Amino acid sequence: MKKTTLYILTAICLILVSCTNTLDEKPQGVVSSEDLNTPENAEKMVIAAYSALGNDYWATPYSNMWAYGSIRSGDAYKGGDGPGDVGDFNAYETFNLNRVDIGNADGTWFRLYLAIGRVNDALARVNNLTAAQLSTRLSRQAELRFLRGHFYFLLKILFKRVPYIDESIPKTDYDKISNVDLTDEQLWDKITADFRFAGDNLPVDQSDKGRITKFAAKSYLAKALLYQAYVQDNQNNVTSINQAKLNEVLSLTDEVINSGKYSLSADYANNFLSRFENGPESVFAIQYSKDDGTPNGRTDNGHSLNYPMNVEYGCCGFHTPSQNLVNAFKTSLTGLPLFDSYNTINTAAGDDFKTNSFDPRLDHSVAIPGHPYKYKPTFIFQVSWTRAPQIYGRFMSLKETVLPDDPAFKKFPPFMSSAKNWDIIRYADVLLFKAEALIELGRFNDAVPIINSIRTRAANSTTLLKQADGSSTSNYKINTYQPGVNCTWTQSYAREALRYERRMEFAMEGYRFFDLVRWGIAADYLNAYFSVEKNRASHLRDAFFKKNRDEYLPIPLNQINFSKGLYKQNTGW
């Protein structure tokens, strides 16, 4: 499909048109910049900034990072109709085919800076109003800074070194800002400063469910600090872990936990069903809608490629769970993860999910032939629903989809979509942020009950995993960690347990690759994955992760050219 690449400076600006005719009359239907400086219109500009959360689309998804965080992590294959179908995603997945002139990476850069441009424009207008003029001034400033922190966080984990532009910089100076003006640490500090301001100035509750709250900001600050804590050198190697930042993560997560505002959903499934959106586990979610008075609604276009090919849907078969991931859900005789041995026998190659035992989160995350699709016992997933099973296997992703009779479902041919919210941070994330900080601080015994709470919820989440006759879909067996009974809980074991738990809990949710990078294990992990998986999936036969390069996408060549060489390319590219 045709794509147009735009100059970053255009992306960052909101283009406001004013003109005069020979009669010096104000034209009708045109809004000038001055018209937007009223309190009422400043509020509307804040809403416009919020809307940027969901302004991605099929080729440049960023509301969910599945194209960058799942298919680059070993959890998923690209899917679709073969390597050439949205071939840029295939380049992401195989790494060795990635290039500096990938159009979709350039498009993602453009759209994220467009979002930042909306935030900065709104923030400048709110800043110029007094509290007497706009009673919500401080809260709106905090909301906008949270949004800016979010968009820069995505740019940071994708590209590492990016130009930082806030509302104080005149548009005429944008072409003077380089992506290397700030060090890696300084760029993280800018991002965390926005979340810190938001956490200090937002209310505990908001009357509008979609608005950001104090503890959502503190949760995101904890996330950003956890990433920043893993200090990287200029070659992308993790050289140390900042203990002070880990301690701040503990303090922040304790605030969120002790607030009493959140809890784990009773059933894991509730996080992925439209009727439970904005539930007790939802800390920060993108709010989608349909039939809302707008021509097409505000549906989830970032996942529009990820539905099956059966008649009830029709397109497009992307984001398919890997055989490695399916095998990873197997559990031992004691109900614990198999860690290093899960992939020795390829259970994913067959149809037997009863002989081995599995973590229940398997059937919440993966559509498996012969199993009910999205908890509907009479709606059985078939191999024929997949698009290219000879290339990408028999499985599909489940969490982002809805049933065709769900009130949230919407077709916009040839694609599928829904108005189901998408959580960026769940409470389970907050708990595991804390557990990870505890482990890396040497307090690994304190992490046991936290990880076990996640596993206990998973064990209790089998009510909807039933076949038409009432029997369980798969053979489920999951147990908690009991040091001295079923495991020896050392720091290294606790670290492995935490990392495995994150994989199971957030499978196919888009952040796995970024975990691997911040832990400093991406190269070893992914090349070990490729050495086995290439014999199961032929499109991976030449895949290879180049250490000290592939941790980040290259700065798009278009952006370097547009900057006339001011922007510098990432390490290894």
C-alpha cells in the first residue's frame, strides 16, 4: 500500500492555517491558533492529545507493541501471507534483513512525534492560562506530561537515542535539536521527570475513567525507572544495575499497592474481555469506542491485522504464537515451569494438550486448533482459520481479539477491529516490577509471595477454559513456589522465576523483547531461540541477532536525511 514519509518537523507541529482575502474578512470554517487559546478550547486540545494514544494503524502499531516486542522476542512469528506480506515486519523478526530505510519504522517515528506535537501544543496553551481561567490547569498539565512521557518512552525503547523536544522550544529551533544532544541517562531523566510531575500533581481519582490518575503515573514512573536502572554503555551492553533507582521502584510500587485502588482480577480472562474493561487490574488503558457519534468510532486499529481468516472475521492472520512460546507453557510434575527443558520435546507440533500439563494462561493467550476460541465452547478454532499454516504454524493470538458477536466488534473491510480497551499497564505489572526490584536488590525471599500471588490467580482462572461437554480444554497444573519443598530459592533461581513469570503473564502483549534488552540477554536468548526454531519455521532459517546493534531499531534514514546529518545513526548501523 502507498505510504508517504513526512519531515519530522511537520510531524511535531500542529499545522494551523489562517489566511485573509481581499476583503480582509475572516474565512469561514478555519480555526486560527489564537482561537484555540480559550479555556474551553484548551480543554479540547487536551482531548486531542489523549486521542493520539490510539492514532496508530495496521502498518505502524504502537498502541500495542506486538510488531516490535512480540515478533522480535521469540514469542511470535509475524504471520500473514508470507514473509513479503508487510515485509517490514519480517525484517524486524529476522533481524538480519532489517535496514535503515525500513518504511514502517520511519512511519512509527513520524506518528509518535505527531503525538508529541499534539501534547506540546496543548501544554503550551494550558501553560499560558491562569488557574483562575482554567480551574483544571494543574491536572491538565500533569495529564499532558504523562502522555508525553508515554510517547517518549516508546521512542526510547524502540530507537534509544531520539531528539527531545518539549513545549518550551520554538518551532523555528526544531532543526537545531539532535538525537544525541542528551546522553542516554539524560534522556531517561527527561522521561521520568514527566511521570514524576504527573504523579505529584494528579488526583487519586478522576470522574472520567479514561483520564490518567496519580497512581497510574506513579506506576509508569516505576516502569521507566526500572528500565533506566539497567545501565547501558554506548554499545548497548548492560554494565550495572542502579540500586538507588531500584529502591525508588520499591517505594513507588508500595504506594500503588498500598493505595487499595487496584487488585488482580478474579479471573485472568477478565483483562481481555470487553465487558470487564476498566476493571480492578487496569492501571492505565487506551480507551476505545464505537457508535460514539463520529463517522468511524475510535476503534483499535493497531490490532487490525490480528484476526483469523474464517468467515466470521476474514483478515489477516498476523501475530502468530511461536512453537517455542506454546511449549513454554508446559509445567513440571510439581506444577512449576520447566525453565531450560520446556522446548526439548515439541508439544506444539501435535494436537495433544492432555498428556503434558500446562499453565492455564496458555488457553487465554493462544488460539489452538480444536480448542474453543475466545472462551466460546461452540466456536472451535480450526487450522483453516490461519492464513499460512505451512509458514507460520497453526496458532493465533487471542488477547487482543473479541468474538464476532461481541458488542465491541467492528469490521472496516478488509480489516477487523473492536472498541475493547487495551491495557498499557496492569496491576500484575506493578506487582512484578516490585518483585524484580526486590530480587535485584538481594531481597529475593521477599519476592516469593508476590510472584506466587500471580501464579495463584492463574491457577484460579480455568472457569472459562471449558469445552462444550464441560471438560477442561487442556490439562492444567500450576503450583506456587515453595522454597525448600519444591525449589531452592536462590537469587539466580528467583531471577529466572521472575523472568519466566513475566513471559507467561504478558505473553503476546507486546513488551517481551524490551525485557530481554533491558536485562542484557537479548543476543544470547534470541540466537539460541533461532538455532532451534529455524528447523520448525523455515522463514527463520537465516535469522540472526547481531549483538551491539539489534537491541534497537536504526534511526530511520529519512529522518537523518531530513535533519541534514544532524541526527546520528545508532550503534552498529
